[in-house]
Amino acid sequence: MLPDIDKIRELVEMMITNDLVELSVRDGEQEIALRRSGPVSNDVVVGAVPQVVAPAVDGGGAGGNADGAESTVGGEVVPVDFVEIHSPMVGTFYTRPDPESPPFVHVGSQVGPSSVVCVLEAMKVFSEIKAEASGTIERVLVEDGEAVEYGQPLFLVRPA
């Protein structure tokens, strides 16, 4: 039985996006092995499991914050600089460890540098993503089950 052509296209796109030369996937008795010629980027490591996300404060844009948000302090409106938690890899974003469990975090959750905020799945490998910052989750920027790209912002955190 032939594999689904849309799945093959998706795998080829993943190879191109990540500069992979070879990809082998097995699902039950079906196995797909793809190979292409071309250079591989040195910053892509196949099989590595990232452990943490390095958050970045976005200093550009209006008001010098990541979201253009403002807060009132002593009756004065001041811009808020949020910390962004970025995806360290291409994969599927999940808010909870399994479908029966509650989400790791939600808007209003307090997080610390070692707090797990989500998991990313790539090729059936699940990686826990940590906040790497202290503060309050202000916004979840990705829907549960959504595909994410390397470097894509996942959360906005109001620093403590």
C-alpha cells in the first residue's frame, strides 16, 4: 500500500525547511526513506533534544516592548517590556503533557526559570520547554496542536 502523498509532501517540506539531507520515518509496517542532495546547514543537529528556550526581550518597536502594551503605575501610563519565550525548534506545540492533564501554564500563571511552559513534538520526540524567566504569563501566542517554526514566539511573560 502506498503512503499518503500529502504526508510525503509534508516530510519533503520539513526536510527543505530544516536543510535535512536524509529522513527516514516508520509507522507500523510502512516506512518512508527520503534523501536529497544539497548542503546541510551547520546549525541544524538531527536527533538533538533541546532542553531550554533562551528568552529574548524585544527592545524594538513602538514603546520598546514586544507587544505595544502599556500599564498604569501611580496614575501614569508606562510601556511594558515583555519577555518572549521562543520555540527552539520546528515541531508541534502542546500546552499539556497528555490530553487528560491540565495545561502546564495559562494566562496569569506565575513562572520561574525552570518552569515547564509547554512541550514540542518533532518526529515523535517530546521536548519540555522551560520559561527561562521569572514573571507572569501574559499571553499564549500559539494554539494547542499548532505547528511552530524555529524562533517563533510562543508566550509573552511580564517580568517579575
